Amino acid sequence: MRAVVYDRYGPPKVLRIEEVERPVPADDELLVTIHATTVNRTDCGLRSAKPFMTRFITGIRRPKNRIPGMELAGEVEAVGAAVTEFKVGDHVFGVKGFGAHAEFVCIRESAPLAHKPAGMTFDEAAAVPDGASLALACFRTADLRTGQSILIYGASGSVGTAAVQLAKNLGADVTAVCNTKHVELVSSLGADEVVDYTREDFTKNGKTYDVIFDAVGMHSFRRSRRSLKPGGTFVETDLGFMWHVPLLLLLTRWIGDKRVKIGVTRYTKKDILFLKELIEAGKYRAVIDRRYPLEDVIEAHRYVETGQKTGNVVLTVR
Ligand SMILES: NC(=O)c1ccc[n+]([C@@H]2O[C@H](COP(=O)([O-])OP(=O)(O)OC[C@H]3O[C@@H](n4cnc5c(N)ncnc54)[C@H](OP(=O)(O)O)[C@@H]3O)[C@@H](O)[C@H]2O)c1
């Protein structure tokens, strides 16, 4: 089968297309023909091994798994003897730690995988799991509840576009912050208020929120803490400059009444099933910026690394 492979960490050009053996499913696995996958910020981080500590998971000297790619949508080609939830021909979507940038992948039945939402294309379904799973993890860690107010900074990215829709669905009052060119899109995702950061600094308008979610790792607790209500939480997706965010997390546990939290993605089948339900109820949609054929994976990585994508970037496999 055709697959993207890499044998060393580095810039996008370490990636190439190669013919490799098609995987064979174990008893508890499905073989999926991939129709669409994505390139996201995690794919770029794993490829470049930044931060360095990612190597403790992916291999210290070189990548343990040669085929990158996490999000996937496709058709079940074969099933192992113990598989009961899926059958050959089913359309599925989900996420796996590696191996999705290929024509086929084997994935456990118990993995974060579900039947593709009815009426959704493979491209759209592939673009659902990553951003939405991180947004859900951040809401849990911030204990976001119905009726609370949340400000989402960086509302136009993969995590941001997911967060706006998921916070609205939770019954929160959502203020989204983005660039002028994204105001219309972000409003269409359901934000109650949209602040254009090129025209207004939300930290200076006197409004306060229960939760401030920095969905793009570009804001800070220091700059936004006065916009938090007493007892409010600032939740971050990144470790921050010189990894100061974990330190703030510890300090704010003991000092002051405002907390700093970090969201860490945990992909679960429960979340994927929840997202499927939301999509089928018309309450969630994937935002796609660009589509690239698998062969143009280097270009796709270069674009994602600009930090300027709107929502998600899809790789079409077939
Ligand atoms: N904790 C975890 O487990 C985990 C896992 C994966 C990713 N992450 C982190 O999650 C964050 C979000 O990832 P993502 O894929 O959603 O990002 P993304 O899609 O690459 O975000 C790009 C969007 O952010 C906007 N943006 C860029 N700079 C901005 C700024 N200074 N202020 C406001 N908006 C800005 C861009 O629009 P404009 O520039 O036009 O405004 C663009 O639409 C990243 O920091 C990533 O490292 C964390």
C-alpha cells in the first residue's frame, strides 16, 4: 500500500511516500481502507520532535512508528475473529496514535472509533476527533458548566472551532476571539459574541468570564487574569514560554482565587460516540480549510506549521 513514512525527526521534507506492506488485523482489530485523514498540530509536533520530550513516547533517536497520522475516516475492509461492533463495509471515523497517513490501517475495535455520522463525508469526519477531544478535555479540567460564561481565545483554529460549538452545546455563554477574516465563520458556529482581536483587546473592555480558554496557546494568565470572575479558571492548551504554565498551575492552587489549568487530550470512544450523536443532531460540524492529496503531505505540513489554518487540513487518500 502507499503510505507516508519518515525515518528521522525534522522539517516537513523528512516525509516521503513509500510502498509498504499492508497491515494484517489481529483478532480484536479492523482493517480500514482510509478515505481521508488530516494533518494537525500534533502530527507536526511529533514529526519535528518538538517539544523534545515527545521522543520519550515516539522514540528517542528516531520514530518507532514510521507511518504518521492520527485522525481517520474510511471503510472497514476486514475484521478480526473477535470483532463484534463493526462489519466489513461499515463506514467509520476515529483516531489512532500513528499510521493513518496510509491507504490502510489496523485499529482495535475498542479504540476511539465509531460509525461515521450519517450524512457526513469522509473528509469532514476525519476532521472531527482531534480538536473536539482536546476542547472537551479542557472543558472537563476547567469544570465548565451550563450557564457559565466562557471566552475562547483563538476561536478559528481546529480546537477553537470545536470549542465554540461544544461550549454552546453545553449551554455556556460563549464569547469568541478571532481575527477579522474569521468573525463570520465563528459567529456561524454559534458564538454569542465575537471579539475581533485586531480591533478590540478583550482584557480592556471590563467584561469578566467564569472560564477563559486559550485554544491556540497565544494568550496568557498574566494578561487575562483581570478578565476572570472571582473563582474563575484560565485553561491553556500549551505548556507556554519556558514551560511556565505547569508552574502557574501549581502556584494558583495555593495563591489567589483564580486557577490555571492545562488540558491534555485523551481520545476516548465515549467522546467519539458523543461527537457522532451531536453531528447527527445537527449540533456540530467540522470546519475544513484546505484539502491536499496524500502525495502533497509535505505541503500540508508546511501549511499547518504556519499556525494560520482555519479549522482543519484534510489529506484525501482515495
Ligand atoms: N495539550 C494537548 O494535548 C495538545 C494537543 C494538540 C495541540 N495542542 C495545542 O493546541 C493549540 C491549538 O491547536 P490548533 O490545531 O487548534 O491550532 P491551529 O488550528 O493551528 O490554530 C490556527 C488558528 O489560530 C489563529 N491564531 C493564530 N495566532 C493567533 C493569535 N495570536 N491570536 C488569536 N488567534 C490566533 C489563526 O488565525 P489568525 O492568525 O488569522 O487569527 C488560525 O485560524 C496549539 O497551541 C497546539 O500546540 C495541544
